Amino acid sequence: MLAAWIGQARSAELTLVPVEVNGQPGVKALDPDGRIVAVMSLEIAGGVVQALRGIANPEKLAHLGRVADTRRLLREGRARRMA
């Protein structure tokens, strides 16, 4: 699942930045203009990944900074794939 998400991020020209999320490792995905698209975190216990969590709701991301227009990104990505 994480590998698929990383592949989608690359095709959408997103930058993945390592961050700490609630004390666990994670990444924030930024659009080409540096706006936040999503935040993903791994819950690790005993050295094993227990859960992968993601937030893409713009209202929940707004406190972290400027939030990307995800619909625009999806439209542009679709257009690139069709070209």
C-alpha cells in the first residue's frame, strides 16, 4: 500500500518530506508549489509496522500550512496521463 502511494506521489510530481507525526515516523506530501497535499504516518511497535495512517482532508491539514488544491492536482495528473 505504501509503495503504491509513493508511486502515485511521484506521478503527481509531489515531494515527500520526512516528518515526525505524533511521535512516529511519517511523511508530508507537498505539491510543486510547496503546499500540503497529505500527511502519512507509520505506527511502529516492537520494530514492526502496526498501522499506516493518512490524512488528506484540507480542513484537518490547514493548521500545518498552505494546503494544495487536490482536485486541481488530480485534473492536471489525468491530463498528463492522457497526453
